[in-house]
Amino acid sequence: MNSNQNRVNLSPVAQIAWTDPAPADLCGRVISALESGDVIFFPDLRFETTPREQRVFSPSIVGSSKNVSFDPASRKIACEAASEEDRGCLSEMLGRFNSQAAALVNSLLPAYRGRVTQGRASFRPVEIAGRKSSWRKDDTRLHVDAFPSNPVQGRRILRVFTNVNLEGRPRTWRVGERFAELAARFASSLRAPFPGITAALRLFHLTKSRRSAYDAMMLQLHDRMKSDDAYQSASPQTTVDFPAGATWMAFTDQVTHAAMAGQYQLEQTFLLPVAAMEDEQKSPLRTLERVKGRPLV
Ligand code: SIN
Ligand code: FE
């Protein structure tokens, strides 16, 4: 991987385990790379699945959805199509992945302890290459993550991914330019919503909390990127293969990414207030506020 200042880099961390305590110098290196917008890549951190769990390794398990989602708080699996027994398998596998991903974050990012909260986990058994979707939902287009119905009000989206493909196939991503370049490129076209819109979204329960100016602008940024064909093909970018048996972690609200190919992945989402960062000036919130010259939450 070439190290390019203007592009997202992979920062490799070899030979660690999910739950072992990590040495302080490693933690320091990881937090600074992560907050700078690198992908932290664990080439040999494998998530083991049991033969019983492997029964649910089929794209048909999701019905008409993209993935199976798991709420760590209620231990509930959202998957209408699955049988009782399959739901049991999914819940066991995602519950164990949730604990291991949380242990990894806890040991590698001690500065975030007590501040980071858990969101949902997901199992993604559908092949990405050739999957049909609208341009807005098409994750093969470069984008940063933003949640339409779950406003984050500036909080960071930290995600841990692991490739559990049983045939040894990689998950292929493209990663693009750094967030500062991205913000400079698109910020002039990002607008705060009219106050009436924010209130209506709450009133009709289309958002679970208030959609801040930051949330509205991140959604617009997501859409501007995905709908711009020239940006998709000509912006600085690198293709990355994450091998089966590998794990990686990134702030996906900051790292421009697109998932191009691959099947069978687990993902755990965490949320982090910007005030808990080592350097909150590196966050998308503070970056957009600098470009716009005003507070956005
Ligand atoms: C995405 O967040 O865009 C998709 C990542 C993946 O499923 O590999
Ligand atoms: Fe994404």
C-alpha cells in the first residue's frame, strides 16, 4: 500500500488477539492513525465461527434485506425470513462478535473507555458485486457513512469489520481521499435544512432524534459523492483487498470508502462523542465547522 498524504491509508497491526491487553505504545499509534482517518488493518485477527453457525451462511437468510442486524442491548435479531433455530445461531454468532469487537476497542483505545457506546452489529451474507440497488443505497460508490433515521449530532461512527468468508475470498474496497480534501471539495454545496423540515422529521418519527445541521450536511455529502459519476471515477482512490480471516476498523464517517466485492462479513458499530477524541479537530464535525465558519450542532 503506498503511503499518500491525501489518501486514506491502511495502518497494519499484526499479531494481536481480540481480548489481550495491548501495550501503551501500540495504543498511541492506533488512536492517532484512526483519528487521522486511516483504516486500522489486522491481517491475522480471525473471527472463528462454528459449524453450527455456518448453517446460516447463505444469502437467502436475509429475505429482502441487505443484512441481518443485531441489537446488543436487547440481544434481538432483526431477520423476518429466518427460522427460530437460525435466529438462535445468528444471535449466538453476533453476540460473540459484539463482545470480541468491544474487547478489541476497549484494549486498543483505552482513551475512549466509558465514552464509546455500542450500536448495532450486522451479518452481511449477500455478494456485493452485481447486487442491485438505487444509487443512494449503492455502497459500491465512494461515500462516507451518514444515518438518515438515526442522527448522530456530531458523534463519530466507529466500525469494526471482519471477513468471515469460508471459501477464502477477500472483501474488496476502494478507499478515497482524506476528509479535509473531501470537505473542501463539496462544502460550498452543503446547506443547513430549514427549521420546519427538522421539526417535521421528528413529528412524523422519520428521525429518532433531532437532525442537526451536521447530520443534514453529512447526508448531503453522502448523496453528492454517490451521485457524481466524475467524482466516482476520477477522484484519488486505491483498491484494497481485505483477506478472509482479517479484521479492520475505521471511522467510516471520515474514511471515504466503497465496498466492491465480497460475501460474508460481520460488522459492529460504535458511537463516540467528539469530546472523547484525542484531537477532536480531526473530526468531520470540526472540519465542516471550520469550512462553514459556524457551529453545526
Ligand atoms: C459500507 O459501509 O459502505 C459497506 C462496507 C462493507 O459491507 O464492506
Ligand atoms: Fe459505508
